[in-house]
Amino acid sequence: MAFWRSKKREETPTPQNDDGGEAVGESVRAEKTPANQSLSGQNEVASGKPTSADAQPVEQKRSVGLFAKMRGALSKTRQTLSTDIRDLFKSEGRLVDDDFLNELFSRLIRTDMGVRSAEVIRDDVAQRLKARVVQMEEVLETITEQTRSMLSQESNAIKYTTEGPTVILVVGVNGSGKTTSIGKLANHLHQSGKRVVLGAGDTFRAAAVEQLTIWAGRIGCEIVTGKPEADPASIAYQTVERAVETNADLAIIDTAGRLQTQTNLMQQLEKIRRVVGKKIENAPHEVLLVLDATAGQNAISQARGFSEAAECSGIVLAKLDGSAKGGVILPIREQFNLPVKFVGLGEGIDDIAEFDAAAFAKALFAQ
């Protein structure tokens, strides 16, 4: 299916990168493509039907909408948990003893929340309910409250610069959903009134450039691209330069997801940091790490090198809707000590949301 974009192409000036080489690329102002064009091969048409929620206050509607999206995305994990925990209650009530706590622990582990997180939740249930005969709802309420507490974070807001465009680098392993997450994030920010310029810096993977260009067309924002295998730092420089020229609010730059060694990763990211920092002071202002929720515990080990080398400031948890292992967000928070800023909740362009610990915990365990 074809996408629409204007015929006008604006050649950007040819800046010198920090190594003295020319940065060759082009900037394209893309018009919006049809809303039902899908990047995954599936139609993503919103129903557009009015609901009773339309009459609710904006904040209440937002909260209800976020919970509904979270609940839908976590349906596989919740179904697994619900079945497992319900099996603990074969009679009207259940005594919370050591046998019960051990069984509960093993069921929590199945969501990929890890041993440490499962132990904290089990111990909290023991402290509050041990030696009592309880109903399933009381156990779930206790687990939900503890999960919310474990996921609480000071702020997940993007750290905007006070002057000039805010620069966001996005990193992650190939297949993590990195490029798709950039498109959704750009649309989310565009819908909130922000002017966004995208940078297709994953130049060694042609599909990434093509996919991000399609996303730009759907959103209606500008994108800077380069020749295949062009220097990613040059594309990053041009993206930031274009954002400055057009008085954009944000420059969001895709970075290579496949590198041979940790050394190469560090060198490339350090070079990108240098060139964008020369154009805008203290840039990049955010480095977001995209993790694949369907990879479970493997996502943590795969991404550890990126987290350390890229000096990440936050996490985007992608593909949450396709996983029965949604509990992986708990060890991610614990091990990386980074705020989860956004979560991917589906395949549609609007299926991304700012992370909310209370909504997540409730959606994970609510019946």
C-alpha cells in the first residue's frame, strides 16, 4: 500500500561532522498517509464511535482510557495469573500458610517478574495475611498494591530543554520494536502539539529507514535520511540542525540496533553524542532504551550493554500486548534503576502510552 508525501524535497546544507567528513542526507516533509495504512500488514482503523465516556471530564476520561488500554495489552499475562491464582482457591476460602505462599510464589514467577520481585510480593502477602483464611480478591488486592509500590517512580516525563529542540536518542537491539516505538512516540508527541523531526540513523538496515519514512508520512512530520550505510552521526547532526532551522520542539533519532561488539557500540554512540552536543548544549537530553516485553528475561540481558554504553535515561517497553510475561517490567525497574517512560500497547499508531504504575498494577491483577 502506497503512502503519500509531498513532492517537495528540501536539501539541507552539508555540514561537516566532527571528524571533518561531509554529512550527506536529505530532509523530507511528509504529508499524512491514510489512517488505515498498517505497517504490520493489518488494518488499524479506529472505530470513531462516540461512547458515554465522551461526557466525562478530560482527566477522568484519560485515566479510564489508559486503564482500558493497559488491561487490553496485559490480557495474556492477566489470564495466566488469574487462572493460576484462582487454582489456589478450590474452596470458599484458603488459609495463608507456608504451602499457600510457596504456591503463590511459583505462579508469580511464571509472569517473568523474576525471583526477587516474586519474593517481595510473597513476603508482603505473608506479612499482611498469614494465618488468616482469605478470599482470592483479598490476595489480589494485596498483590496489586505491592506491585504498584514497586513500580512507582518520581517522574516519567520527558526532560525538555528550556531552549532549542529537545534531542532524544533511541537505542535497542534489532527486533525489539525500536523503529515502531519511535513512530508511535513521534505521533504521540505530535498529537500533543509538539513539532517533531525524525532522524533515520539506523543506516545499515534499509528496512529501518524505509519503515521510519512511512511512519513520518503517516504522522505528517519531517524526516532526515541519508544514503545506505551513511555515517549515523552525520544523520544525527543533520536531524538536529534541521530541528533548529524549523524551530521544532523535538528531534528524535533512531540509532543502529545491530553492532558487532560493545566497543563499536560505545564508539558510535559517543560520536553521536559529540556531534549533537556541538549543535545544542547538553544534547542528547534523553536516551530511551526500547525493550521487547515478549523476550522476557532475555530482554534484560540483551539490553544491558546498551544501557551501560548509551547512558540511558529511560525505558520504552514495547510489544506488551503480545506477551504473557508482562511481569518482566518489575525486574527491569529493579535492575536498570531507570524510569519506564512509555509502554507499547498494540500495533496501531496510537497504541503507546506514558507509563502509569497504578494503572499497570490494576490492569495486571484486576478481575
